[in-house]
Amino acid sequence: MTDYSETTSWTSFLKSVSSFSGDLSAFTAPPFILSPVSLSEFSQYWGTYQDLFLAIAQINKHNHEAFFPQIRSVKSPNVTRMLAVLQWYLATLKCQYTSRTQGDRFEKKPLNPFLGELFVGKWENDGSKKDDTILLTEQVSHHPPVNAFSIFNEDHNIRIQGYTQIKSSFSKTLKLNIRQNGHAILETNGHSFLITLPALHLEGIIVARPYVELEDSSYIQSSDGMIWKIDYSGKGYFSGQKNSFSAYLYKNTAAMEKRDKPLFTVSGQWSGVSTITDGNKEVLFSDVSKYKPHSLRVKPISEQHCLESRKAWDDVARAIELGDMKLISQTKSKLENEQRQLRKKEEAGNTPWQNRWFEKIDIIEEQIQPDLNGNTYNKLVALSKMAGLSTKNIQSGQKLGSREHRKCNTALHWAFIQDKWLQEEDIKV
Ligand code: CLR
């Protein structure tokens, strides 16, 4: 294990961090902390556990009792579906937040996606083409950076779409705090789920071995009324273990606000083992290490479009792998200058960049009505309302009455426009 924390490049990096302005891309970090992978690839973590994802769509009133045989008190398909959603969600957390730090690896600074950058791929399930799950990712904004994604499996009738916009700040103790705006919406067979994005921080920066820990709470609101409240904590908070959580299932938001007894409580490590109890017996809920991760199939670079992430960043990625600082900055500058030229041309010609598969929707101006049978954005409004959460452009999962909610006046959200994908001619998965 190399000790990078003693190097002069790290010490000077730490110095530059103490005068941090909020824009992570502005840093010149030493090569050993640079990742050759773009942040636009992170959307794939939502789909890594295909079996758990597709299982959510299989639950119905005839078969639901077969899903969690160890849990005796599950009586309805809706409760079973909520359990399945949590089980899948916990596995996605493991991917999102620990997959890059297995063994003696540590979190690195991902490449900062350019406007219009795309990352697409598919998970091949039982081999038949119809059964593939498709991933579409688009960098829909550069300032501020916003990454939108859509994952769908037509055959199984399940889809998830969402977007993230991260805000970061360094604390005095050199902890990097990350807040996410955005959400994910899961839809299957007439049921929908609003998933809020957790807050997190990076620890281990001083010793040059950063890793993620989640904090505060996030929610999963179901269109059937039930809601999961998930509380996160790290080592030495209310448990001695890293990646700890407790999730409480309530029959509705009112029961959650009144702190009624939850229908179920699941607790343990989101990156490992968790148990479930209905207040009586406690049994195993999930052991993430037992599930098989499915890898995403991405076309070889030679077959990719120039907007596709791996093709666009190829030279930079290679320079990072070589650890050649000069080559890294040369190749990066080339890409960044091209982007700057493009923006200038757009401005001069009054022809702004066109988003590809996503559209920005102003839910205040369009006065979108809460409607669980409407499109995804009517559902966003309806589910947020059920959960008592704000739909404004603030940190994901904030309450209606929160200070942030009262201070913010915009509610612009990114929506996947399926027709645009159906009409797509240049990009193939
Ligand atoms: C992006 C959205 C994903 C979940 C996710 C996982 C890990 C986060 C990442 C998000 C944002 C960028 C991130 C990363 C871990 C480390 C990295 C915070 C939230 C930062 C930028 C690395 C900084 C390294 C410096 C210390 C050099 O769905």
C-alpha cells in the first residue's frame, strides 16, 4: 500500500483545498487521485443488481408470499413490493458508494462530464434481446453539473429515471461534504416510488485515502401510501460499524410524522448484512454480498459516437493511467478548449445547445397537477406531496416547511422524453 499522504503534491493539494470555492472541477489534484472514469458512468450503479431490480416487477397478488419467506407477517403484495424495493435500493447504495473503494483502493476524483456527454449501455438478462435493460445517461447541464439518467426494461415493465446535481463544500477538518439535488422515480406495473438522494461526506482526505459515508435521512415514498424513512450513520455514531442504517416502514407519512410504531424496521449495514423486525422476531433481511452483480455491456470505443463518454475521454483516461501530469493537462485542455469554442459558436449564432433525451420542466409554471396516473412528472408532484417533501430545486428529500424550501422559488426538473429516444438515430446501445 503506497502512502501518498506524505508526498509534496498531496500537501500542496490540501493547502489549495483550504481555500476551496465550491467548484470541484477547479482543482488541480495530483495524478494518483484522478480517476480515468467520468462521473456520467455512475448512473449505472442503479442497475448493477439486475435480479433484485427485475424482481420488483414480478411481485403480484398470487406470488408475493414466496418473496420473503423468512418474514411471516408480510400479508400484502404492496408490503412485499416495498421490501423488495428496499432490498434493491440497499444493494444500489453498496455500488454507488463502496464499489470504488474495495480492497486497498480509495475514492478518486472522477472526470467532470462535458455538456451533452452521453453514457449508454445495456444489461443482457436471459440473452434474448427483448429482455435487455437499457441505460441512457446524459449530462444535461455543465454549470451547474447535472447528470440525468433513464433505465428501463420494456419486457419486465419496469423503469427508473432521475437526475443528480451535486454541491460540495470542505469543512474545517477537511471533510468533503456533498449534498445532492434531484431524485429517482421508479415505476412498475402501475406502482411508483419516489427515491430521494442521500447526503454524504468523504472521510480520509488528510491521509490521501478518501472514502464515502452517508449521513442524515432519505425516503422512499410509494404510490400505495407507504413510506420508508432511512437513517444513515457511520463508525462510532449510534453503532460501531461503518455504513450503518436503520430503515422504518410506515403505512403513510402521517404515521411517520406521529412516530407511530413502524410496520417493519430494517437495520444493519447497507454495504453488508441487515436484519428485519416487526417488533417481535428479528430475522435476516438482506446480505448484499450474496447477490450477483451484473456488468453493463458498453460498446467498444471504436463503435462509439464522439459524444459518448469513453470515446471522448479516451486520451485523457490513458494519460491518467500513465500518471503523466503533463499529458493529462494537455489532453484535458484540448477537450475543454473544444467545449469552450462550441459554447462561443452557440452564443454567437444564438443557437443554444439542444438536450438530447431529457427536457427541463418547470413544474410551477406548467402547474403540473399531482396525479398518480399521469406522466412521471405528475407522479413526482403527487409522491412528493404524499411524503410532505419539497419539489423545489433544493437538496433532495427536504421537507415542505424547511428553510431551504421557503427560500427557493424555482422548481425545474429534468424529465426523460421517451419519444426522443425512440427517434434517436445516431446513438446505439
Ligand atoms: C455522484 C452521483 C452518484 C453517487 C455518487 C457517488 C460517489 C460520489 C459522487 C456521487 C460525486 C463525486 C464524489 C463521489 C465520491 C468521490 C467524488 C463525491 C454523489 C469526489 C468528487 C472526489 C473528490 C476527491 C478529492 C479529494 C480530490 O449517483
